Amino acid sequence: MLQIGNIKMENQVVVAPMAGVSNPAFRLIAKEFGSGLVCAEMISDKAILHENEKSMKMLYVDEREKPLSLQIFGGDKESLVAAAQVVDQQTNADIIDINMGCPVPKVTKCDAGARWLLDPDKIYDMVDVVAHNVQKPVTVKMRTGWDDDHVYVLDNAQAVESAGGQAVSVHGRTRYQMYEGLADWELIRKVKETVNIPVIGNGDVNTPQDAKRLLEETGVDGVMIGRAALGNPWMLYRTVRYLEDGSLPDEPNAKEKMDVCMLHMDRLIDLKGEKIAVREMRKHAGWYLKGMRGNGKVRGKINELDYRDDVADVLYRFVEDLEEAAAVQ
């Protein structure tokens, strides 16, 4: 099984940190559906140090989510260390992850995220100073490179290991690719062959079969699932089962999906209040509805609603209509 430092996971399935998504409501559902490790969305080091209200709330970890990795990002050594120490000493997260993969300009312009991929020496310096100033295991999530002309993932992964990082997650795309094109699993395999710390592979894992193939073809210690789990925590459960015994549990029906969607919303309401939670759930509801015939109109209706019970009414009416249509056929 996957182990990072002294933290042992129950299985090899890891849920990726996703900005605007990986809050405690999402993470707890992912945990209940079997994931071995859940990762929190990235938080700015300076926002932590300035005690920004929104960012401080993002440090909250429900004990039921553990083991959990909490991710920070930044480009300044002193502020990154100080923020890591806050996570280390003032939260119940198990692992401190440093983001080296975020491709968005507002992050890379701050010399953070994927910008580090251009400089293995900086990676060493930053990871070294963080790892030696905290007690919790320090890990890194990175991409293969900045663009096709600047792919330093092997040097970068070695820098992480040499500096005291205890695991590295590799998304098999460059910063230039963003989320387009194919992930390069061959490079992920080479990373695994190059370092001795655990390697978690990420990219193009859309089915349980993909997860198994990634593990077999690259030899990585864990498989990270991101977008495939949006509105679909069954992907996590089915992957865990498939890796354990080769079985593939049935896909959920429409009502089962809506039940979990509403559980997700209720937990988000508990965290953020109804007004904010219902707005945030619009995108999640769209993901839960994905693949259902006629879901476009329902998504349009939900995008105009502000109250929890109104959303529930629209979703369950839609399920009833689907069930009636299926009964007629």
C-alpha cells in the first residue's frame, strides 16, 4: 500500500487537489467512497500569513477525512516556510504538499506553481528549507515541464528527493498543455525509475481500467484521480474495488446520483451557508447530471436558483421524469 513518511494509506487511490472544488464537503464524500488519500485545494502562503478569512477557513480538516494532504503555494522562501509551519503546527492535516503544477498565469507570475519547473535548483532550495522546518511529511505535486522545450521532470523529481521531500505526484502534462492533449505516462514511468521516494501518477485516469493500466505501465506507488471524480465519486469506489479484486460494481442510477449530490450540497451549506453553497453547487450539480438525457435544461434551471429546497425539487422531478420515460420504453 501507499505510504508517505509515517502516514499509511488504505489503498493506492488519491484524490487530486482541485482549486474551487476540493473543500471538506467534496473531500469527505471522496473519503466515504473509498479513497486512500484526499488532498485539499491549494492555499496561498501569503494568504495564510495575512490570516485571510477565506484562506484560514480552507485550513479546516474534518477528522473523518484523514489521512489528508494540505497543499500550499508561493514563490518566496520565507513566506512558504512560515505558511508550512502554520499547517504543521496549527492544523490536523497529515501531509504538507507544495504546488509546482498550477499553470494559471496569476500563480506563475508570482514565481509560484508551475514556474518552479524551470529551475531544479530552486526546487531543491525551497523543498529543503520547508522539509527541515516542519515535522509533517513534505511532498510535491508537479507537472512534467513548462513546455516541450523545458521538460526537466527527472531533475526536478531528484531535487525533491534530495531536499527531503517524501513523495512526488507527477501530472503527465506540461504547463503549456494545461489540461489538453495526452498525459505522458512514459515520463511518469521514468520518474519512478529515477527516484526512491513514492511516486503518484496523475493524468488521463478516467476509468478504473485506466488506473490499473497506469499502475502496471509505470510502476508508480499511487494513482491520482482528478476531473474524473467530479460529480462521480463512484469512480473512486469502483477503482478501489477494481484494484483490490478485479470487480467492477454497477454504475449508480439517477436517483443515487441525486442523493449524493444533495448530501454534497447539505455539507457545503453547513460549511458556507445556503447562499454561497447553492451557488457553488451549480457546477457540481452539472457534473452529477452529466450523461443523463435532457440534463441541459435542468442545469439551466439550477443556475437560476438560490435555495436548497428549490434545487432538490428540480433534481428529483428530473429523476422522476427519467424513471417514467424508462418505464414507458
